[in-house]
Amino acid sequence: MTDRAVIGIHPALRDDIGDLVTRRPLPGPGLDQVDPFLFLNHHGPQTFAPGNQGLPFGPHPHRGFETVTFILDGELAHLDSGGHESVIRAGGVQWMTAGRGLVHAEISPESSRRSGGPLEILQLWVNLPARLKMTEPAYVGLQRADIPALPTDGGRVTVELIAGAWEGREGPIRSLTGVHMAVLRCAPGGRLDARVAPGRSVFLYVVRGALEVSGRLVEAFHLATLDDAGDTVPMQAGEGGAVVLFGHAEPCREPVVAHGPFVMNTREEVAQAVRDYQAGRFGGLAVR
């Protein structure tokens, strides 16, 4: 086994959206993507007062990639023009394949707007290769109980397995591109040596606490980039434990042309996406 080296540690920069606390480690200065991982927003943690306006993510289109939304605290309502609708609560995950295009909304349920309460959400964008950009849209909503919580290191680390395999277990999401995705919850000193095939891109973001990765300290609100030559990512939580978003995938190694909610391979494809959306080809969505 050969450890992967940390080649960069990137802070999540504060970029609030209205009164929604938002940090963004990707993209950031000197880091456009971790192919195929394109974008991460970290909303919260914060507590909303009763009678709040809720999340500001009303109906909007997407094409050419997937969104993976992790509800760490609070709850999130999803609706899309493919007819999918759900309310996912703390510990759950939404995995949406935008593919050829749809309109969706991620908003606060009426009960959360009325009563207020805590909220913390991560949203990750995962690119699709050219051969899959026009695939049929799809959506899966998982509650906490749907996600295997696999203990390791004597129970000091829990792997919440969303997609991919871990020690003979399979996550509930069958990714189109073989993405592995998990949330790691580490007690103080908890250790994990994650096996990752050479050549795959590793995505590692520390949500809370601190983590030593291949001998480098990565603190909360920081994303670590690693080389692709080794086959093991050694991690050990600090004295306060850690919560970590950890994934890996085969890179697309293709041109990325992004314009707002559209991620394609050429400017012409982006222009076509805009025309298709404006012509109503993504379907419609009415939010109650």
C-alpha cells in the first residue's frame, strides 16, 4: 500500500446568499475543479428564527451534471419537473441526475419556515462525461435510516455509505459513473485508512473538527487535494473528532464549459441548453 500525498489545502471562502450563511471551497483561488467534482457549497450551520423566509433556491434549471445534497441538520424539501417530491431530514441525502435537463427547487418546508430551527447543508456538483450529459433525469431521496452506518476502528469511526462499496457493503445509490461517496463521523483519535484505486480523484472536505490526512492537518471548512499515484488515504481525527465528506471517482478528463446552472463540453452546447430551457423543454414546476 502506498499513501497518497496531500498536495493542497484550500479554505472555504465566505459568500453568504442573503441571510443564508454560505462557504465555498470549490471552485476557489487556484482550484477550478477536482475532476469530476465541480462545486461545493456549505450552508450553515445556523439557526433560523420562527417566521423565516426559508431557503432561496426556488425553481431553477440544470443540465449536464449531478447534484448531491447532504442534509446535516434541519430539513429540505425537493420538487422537480420530473415529478419527484420529497422532504429529507437530518442525516439524509438527495442525489439528482440533471442529465438532459430539468427544473427543480430546494426549499424549506412550510413547517421549518413557520417554526424555525437549525440548518446545515452541503451541496456537491458532480460532472457527467459527454456520453451521459443528455441522459434521462433521475432523483433519489434518502433518509438517515436508508444509509448504512458502518463502524470501523473499534467504533471510533462511522462510515455513512451513500454510493460505492465499503468492506463488502454497497451504498444505496448506484452512480452512473462509479462515484464513491460517504460521510465520515470520527470520534477523537478515530483512524481510517481508505483504499482508493490509483488514478481516481479524491474529494475530501472537513465539515467539523480537524483531520490529519497523510501527515497534514486539515481543519474545518477546508478541502484537501491529493495526488493520484497511491492507493491509500490515511486519516486520523484530532482531539475534537471530525465530520468529513469523503468521495472518489474516475476523472472525466474532458473540457468543462459552465454557465450558471449548465455544465457542458462546448459553448455551443451551453447555448443550446439555454435555448431548450427558454423553450420549455425542461418542463415546468409550480412551487406551492
